[in-house]
Amino acid sequence: EPLPQIEGYEPVQRIFSMLAANIWAVVLMVVAGGVGWWLTKWIQPDAALAVFDMLWLGVMLVVGIVVHELIHGLTWIALTKGSFSHLSFGTMQGAVYCHVDVPMTKRNYIIMALMPGLLTGLVPWLAGIAAGSLLWMLFGAIMIGGAMGDIMIVRAIREEMPDTMIYDHPSLV
């Protein structure tokens, strides 16, 4: 699908493979999980996970993935006063996504990209560590890893000029 043409702007594609995002996501999950495990056990030495916790974690992750994508869309709406009609949700190469079909400023794109990782990843990870909850720490660690594609996108556009308009590609990462 061709990129939209915006007067005064020259389109440049910054794309990467889903495989690269998935590999880095696993690395980030393992690091966040390992560091979080150590910190949680340091704060709460008797912290443990029961079998029921692992079942609950599975449910939390399914809900967390949906919430992650909704946060992308709701953040975009809040920043731009746009509407749900410009959002689409789906799966691509095994990953769930939220696509916005209009260009946005670099600042808004970065906020939209990072907000779900912050709210569904970093906050539960830190709260889990502070509370001595391995369940919440692991949920946060996995969701942090799940935000790796978003982190990679922000890294790819970090050197663009502040007035750059960013368009979320509809079929490529």
C-alpha cells in the first residue's frame, strides 16, 4: 500500500522485520524478568508463584495485549482529538496491532508508541517488585518485552526533525 503524499514532505520508509522485533522482545523479557525476579526476591524473600498464579498470568496476558493496543488508539485520540474511524486493529505475522491511518507529528507518535509499554509493562513491573509480587512483576516483564516493536519504531525515528510527520505503515513494521 503506498504511503500518503503530504505537501512539503518527502516520504521515507523506516521498516524492520517482525523476526528482529520478536528476538529483541524475548531478550528484553528475559532481562526484565531476571532483574525483576532478583529484585522481588530481595525485597520479599519468600515471594513465590503457585500453579494458579501461572493460569491467572495467562488470562492477564490476553487482557493485557488487548489493553496495550487500545491504549495506542486511545492515546492517539487524546493527543489529536481524532476518532475511532481512523483506527484499525488486527494481527500481522502473529502480532496484534493498532493502526492509525493518518499521519501525526513525531512527538505524538512517540507518545502513542510508548504509552502502552509504560502503562501495561513498566508500571506493573515496578509495582510487582515493590509489592513483592512475582505474578505482577512477570506480567510487567512480559508486557515490556511485548512493547519492543514500539521501542524499535521510536528508535528508528529518534533522529527525525521535530516537525516530521509520521505515518503508521498499514502492512509493515
